[in-house]
Amino acid sequence: MQAWLLKIHRWVALVFALPLLVVLATGLVLSFEPWVMMRAIQPSSVTAEKIEGLLKQHDPSGQARGLVFRSYDRTLTIGAGRGGGTVVDLDTARPLAGPSATANMLVTMRRLHETLLLDLGWLVIAATVALMVLALLGVLMGWPRISNTLSGWHKGMAWGMLPLIILSPLTALLMAGGITFAGPRPVSAPAAQPQGQQLRLAEAVRVVGRSHDLSSMIWLRPQGGRLLVRLMEGGETRVHVVTRDGTQPAPRNWPRLLHEGNFAGGWSALMNIVTSLALLGLLGTGLTIWALRTIRRRARRAVRATAAAE
């Protein structure tokens, strides 16, 4: 049975090696994003008055529906949706040609991580399921004999990092399935508002600014019939519902917080970095072990063929 489990483990890894390599490598890059965002925040440097002034200057007709603030390049994107908008330098109030190279790189990494840039989200999900299957097969094969060999390091890394190795693909699958563990919406939670009754952006900025430091804002936009703002607070990214009466915390989406490393500042980012390195190490050592065994097997066959011919 163990031989069959090992064979299945090997072939699952080989079949999904390329998409897994892309997903894990981009995941490693994205693991640094929460840390970079948090380190770049300059408390009290962004005020409601400053954002309102930028809105009057670059969106005088009030058509914009959302804001994106990137603390690491000090830009505010004023847009009608997620796909674009006017990028403004927060300090000079001048429009820019587009986001910074860092922002573009992170956006590209996220698209690669989620869809492989080719609308292949289904393949990413399949590779994530394969990663869970690989972890399960490794557990079923039992506790290994650890040795100072490539195979020993592969097994030791897998068992030593097992909780994190399982947590990463598990939370990804929960996110893909829309599972948040948030429970039903509280009775007091703000309900979805008709489009005409939602706050305008300038009004929403003033409401958020009354109770939060706008320097920690990540985005402000309508979603699911409600106006939401996402903030970096105490090392955690929290979503709040914005109404005329103020802001109210939305239930935490724990799978997303855990998967993106957004719940404990630099510590959770470090957890994701270590997890990504371990998964890449397992994929690399596993493929190397397979390649070396294949080379040795072919060499033995060649020797036997030569001996038989003589």
C-alpha cells in the first residue's frame, strides 16, 4: 500500500508541477505585501480634507465610485470600478500615468496567483486540491525515517511544517468556495442600500475619517449593496461598513486573513513567507528526487542493455 501511495504522490506532483510552481512562487511574493503596506503607513498623514480636495480636482462631476490608497507609493486611485481610474500622487496632487512599478508587479503577481493570467482559475483550484491530496498522501504514508539526504530533508520539511502546509491550500479552497465562518449577519448590521441612497465618496471619506486614521485605508468602494472600507489596523486588515451614522466592523473573513497573512502584521506575513518557502522547497526537492531516480534508472537500463549485447 505504501508503494502505491508513493506512486500516486509522485504522479500527482508531476502532473500539477508547473501550475503549482507558478502559484507558490507568486504566493511567496504576495506574502511580503502586508508587511510592505504596514511599514509604509505614515500615521495621520492622510486627512479627509486632503482626499476631498483631490476628489474635487480630479472627479469634479462626482462619478467615481471607489478609492484605492497605496501607502507604499503614496498614490490614490480614483476610479469607477476595480479595473482602472485616475492615479494621483497624494503629496503633489498631480495625476500620474499609472501605478508604480511595485504596484503593477503586485497586481500581476495576484493575477498569476489567482488565474495564471489566462482566466484559468479552475486550474489554480485543481492545483490547490492536488496540494491537499499530496499532503494527505504524505500523512497516510506514515512517519518517515529522517536522514541527512535529499529524501530525508524532503520528508523532514513536510512533517515539520505540516500544519502550515495544510493551512495554506485549505484556506484557499475555503475562499474559493465563499466560506468565511462569519455566520449570519447580526440584526443590527447595516442592510444593503439602494444605489441612489448610498453615500457619495466625499461624504463616506468624512464619515470614515471621524473614527479612523485614513492613512491606514486600503480601499473604499461599494460591494454587495453596501459601502465598505478596508483598513490596516493593528497589523490586521479589517473591513467596515460605512453608513451616514458611522462605521461598523464587518465580520472577519478568517480564511482570507489566514491565507493572505493579514491578521498579525509582520508576524503573519512571516508565517506566509516561511510556508511559501517550505512548499517551494518540497516541490523542488520532490522533483529533484524524481529526476535523479529517473536518470539512475535509465543508466542501469543502459548498462544492462550493453551487457546483454556483449
